[in-house]
Amino acid sequence: MNSSNAGKKDKTVVVGMTGSIDSTVAAYLLTKQDYKCIGLAIVLGDIEARDFNPDESMFGTCLVQDLEKVKNICKQMGFPFYAVNAKDIYKCNILDFIVTSRLRGENFNSCVFCNNLKFDILLEKANILGATRIATGHYAKIKFNRDTGEYSFHASSDLADDQSYYLSRLTKTHFSRLMLPLGDMRKKEVEKVGRTLGYDYHEVKKKTYCFADSGLVSEYVNNNSPDDLKNKGDVVVASSKDVLTEHKGVQNYYVGQNRFSLQDEIYLKNYTVVNIDPQSRKVFVEKEENTRFSYCNLKYFNFINRLDFTKPVNAYAQWDAKGVRAACKILFKTNNIVTLIFNSEEVGPLSAGSIVTLFNRNTATAKVIGSGIAVVSGIYSVLDRTEGMLDEDSRAEVEEDRKNRNIDETKF
């Protein structure tokens, strides 16, 4: 059983239930170990409305979509069930930030921040219900070091379904009370256990993520932002400054976008959005072979464990749901700011606002070092855009590396 060390005597745990096989099997495994479970469903959208229509929804398959199924599963397993209406706080903490980020030309990783929101709710309700622990059906691992008294956070035993990236903004407050029963299991093993239980689950034919449909997100942003912020502008090639076409508002684009509306596709086929400047209302694009980066600065870095900040640390960085990790070195700065120097140029772009999670190895069960929010990345005018964030030695190191590799910067 993968769990934290807190509350050995008290075996009451609030389990985040969605009606899926994962959360149900997690609860089942806890009951088999004599834990007293309390099921908690967190409702973030309007279950009766468009929110969960597969053809019209911005939302993914991870959210609670059928409260009756969750309630029945908890009843059949013999433990109490509660539901929390968190639609308002979800709108404030997630949906409104998506609108703001789009208008700023930045990325906002809703899955990571949504998980933080749900874990905060689980802790809050655990306190109210008298439980000392919380649990979910996520695939990740927590370890406790008795000698140091520290918790460490790790990728799961099966990288194919590892979800440690999505939980990398959690803190010791969460880890000290969190249990992850599926951390040592493979997805197929969990599904096999779930089938033997025979409950009526929320079936997922194809896993989808929230806000993956750019068209629906653009529609939502357009419907929920002031008209004076939705201005026309130019789509510009970053390297040549050639104007390709006119756009109807930066809110319709995001960094990394390579699929466009039929109208845009005529001009933007084979291009990728690499930067968005809301002040000049310009959307910059580039051919994929030119979208490379070798540096990245992160702010609000969340250190999960104590580290030696006096020297660079080798690590592997992950910045999206695909699970690919790139080798890099971490240079620690002040005020929770770090600089990453990648061992080789990576295919980009890496958008400002992206969550970057750092691991100590590129393997299953790798330890999570921490995570931060990307400020700037690339070989595009890296020194100009990090003014005030790098000390003189670091700036000199970056400049020397650029000269040695004959990097020709493209500024935009």
C-alpha cells in the first residue's frame, strides 16, 4: 500500500470518488486493509447541461459525470457518500484563469491546478468529517523517510499511466495525509480488479482531457471576455517578420497550436504558434523545424524536498501530458526562480505559463524534484528576455554557450 506515514492509529480516510474504476478500486483496496472510507464526489460542472455532452463539452473524462453511480458504488461498498458542489470555486480558480491566460497569450495548465483545487477540497472536508487521511485513484507514489522526517513524491511503477506530472504542485501539507493505493499497480491490473467487483462504473471509451478542443475553448473565451480586448491583428512569421494574414483576436490562438480554422489553414498550414503579444495584437508563427529551445526559466518553483542550491543539479524535465522527459541541468536562483539548460535543443515552443516538472531520473518511480511555471524559453533572444532574472555569472555562461554553438537568435 502506497501511503503517507501520518495518522497510523486513525484509519479514517476521505476518498475522492468519480465513479471510475480507478477511484473505486482505490477505495476497495483501502477497505480490504480495514480503513474506514468516506466517499466524496466533487462536482465541478453542470451535470444536467452541456458541460458533459461529449460532442459539445470542453471537459474531459476525469470529472464526476453521474452522481447516482458514485452514490450507488459507495452504498454497495458499505461506506458513506457525500457530494460537494464546487462549481463556483472551479469557475473562479480555473475557468476565469483560462480566459485571462488566453487574453495574455499565455498557457494555463488547467489539469495541474484543478488537481490542486480538488486536493484542497478533500483536505478541507476531511477535517470537517474527522478523517486524518485522504486518498484518490491517481497513479503516483508517496514515500516517507523516517530518518529525515521528509516525504518524497515519485512517478508510478507504470509510466504508461503515470500521473505524477499532474500532482507536482502539491505540497507537504497534502503528502503528509495523502494515500495513493494504485501507485504500485498497472492500469490493466486495476481494470481486472474492477471487473471482478462488478459495479456500474462511469465508462470511458476514450480518455480525453479538459480544454483539449481549442475551438470550444476559443468559443468560451469569446463569450466570457470584454469586446474591447478582442481586437484584430496580424499573424507574423517570427524569423522573417512577414505578415501572413489578419486574425480576429489573440484569444483564438495559443502557443504550440498547429491546427487552425479552415480560414486560417489556407495561410498557416505547416506553421506553429510560437509567441503571442497581446499589446501589439500580433500572433507569431514559425515552421516546426525552427521552433527549438535549449533554455527555460521557471518561477514559483515548488521544491518538494531540500536540495543543495549551491551547484547545478542534473534532472529530467516534463512540460506536457505526453510524458516525454528531456535531460537538463537546474541552476538555482533566488525567490523560487530556476533556470534550466537542456542537454540538447528540444522541439518547441514551450509556452509561458506551462507547468514544467523535474524528475531525478527518466524511469518509472523516478523522484519528483519539484515544478515551476515557465516564464520564457528558447534560443530566441534568451538573454534579452531574462533581464533581472539571471546573475552575471549565469548570463555569461549562457552567452558563452551560445557563441560556442554559433546560435543565431531570432528575436520576436
